[in-house]
Amino acid sequence: MNCYADLTTLKRRLSITGTGDDTDLLQLLNAASKAMNLYTDRFFYCDETTRYYDGTASPILLDDLLSVTTFKLDEDGDGTFESTMATTDYLLYPLNEYPKLYAKISNDSDYGGFASGIRKGVEIAGVFGFGDGQSSTPYVSSGDTVQDDPLSSSATTIDVTDGDNFAEGQTLRIESEQVYVSSISTNTLTVSRGVNGTTAAEHVQTTAISIYQYPEDIAEATIIQAARLWKRKDTAFGNMTGFTDIGTAKKVHGLDQDVKQIVLRYKRRTIR
């Protein structure tokens, strides 16, 4: 799961103090986050993976991209990506913004295009996703560290100095691994390891822990939508509307209109 807002914030908005509904509330946060992805036609978490594209002349349109690990070409169409482009062979655009949406061959490149005419001619390994819209590394220090000595790659809990530095629903970064926080008991986090394309690994004691960040508008819209979904359980998931000719009808809600307005500017408009 990837939640764009945390459980602590949602419970504060709903004035909920107990823990009995935590599982359901966290599921609603996840559902609301997925609704943001669907409506905007993009996702805001960081997916560390390998993606493939048909070869083309410059430029090449990409999914939201934060950073590149390797950029390879299959120039003869044999299914093997023999050519690894240097970072000087291409430029990622927009030049001064994140995420990157397309690439162009640079002026001094050794290549004339991106395996033009070859289907599935481009292989890019890197970090995909919108992130926070400001950085290729959209995470900040938690001010806390791993307290396990060490944290094994198979552990599903992480001991920290102060559990109040974290919240359920957050995605954390520990070295090159992403972990998802599903619950917190005092100073122990229960987590899913190696999420979003990363690999669970051992981490020594005092390794720094960072917290992934998302655009403020997306986080706020997620909270609003999740809170309203929670409240709708008291209205049978819909409102009854009366009509003179046909009686009553139930209006079923989707993503709220004002929530759509909040996230409208994040809708992807690039033709893919």
C-alpha cells in the first residue's frame, strides 16, 4: 500500500482518539490515495523499477521519472539491450522541474535517436513517479534511527528511538530500501519490507530513517476524501434524493467534486 496522508492526521480531523478503527481508517486512506492516482492518471509514490518503451527518434515520451539508474537501447531489435547510454548522451525534460516527462538526445551524443523504429527498443531502470514535485529524492529525515542491532532483512518490526516521529500509513526509506508502516506500538513499528520495487536488506544500528513526502494538495485531498468516505458509513454510502414522478433515488458518490478541484492541476496531460 501507498498512502499519501497518515493515520494520525486523519484521526485528528475526525476527532477519533481510540485505536479500534485504525485498520478500517488505514484502508480508507489507501483507497483515497488510489483514487488520486486514477483521477490524475499518475502516481505519487516512488516506484524503483525497470520500464520499457518503443524506440523512437528524439524526443521520447516517458512516464513520470525522478532519476535514471541505467538507460539502455536495443538498436538491432534482437531483444538484447547492448548499448548503455551515458548521462551525457541525453537530457531529461523539463530541465528545471520534477518529475521528468521526456528525454532528448544531447548535442554531443554518440546516438542519433532512441533505437528509432525498434519495438521495445528502450530499457530504463530508475525511480518512477511524481514524488513531491520538487526533488528527485522526495523524502526528509525523520530525526530517528534504527535501534535494532542489527535490523535483519526478514524482520517485520523496526525499533526506533521515539515512535512519535512516525505515523501509520507512512512510507520510509532506510538506505536503499523502502518500508511501509502499518502500525506503531510505543517505539516499535510494524512494517512491510522492500516495497515499491526495493529489496529488503540488513541495516545496522543507528542507520538513519527518512520519510517520503507528497505534494501538500495531494495529501490534503486524500485526507478530505478518506474522512468523507468514513462519514458516509452513517448514510448508507449515499444520499436519498426525491423526484416527483419516480419517487426516491440514491445518489452514489465517487471522488468528491471539490477534491477533484484540489488535484485538478496534477492531471497528466502529456500524450503517451
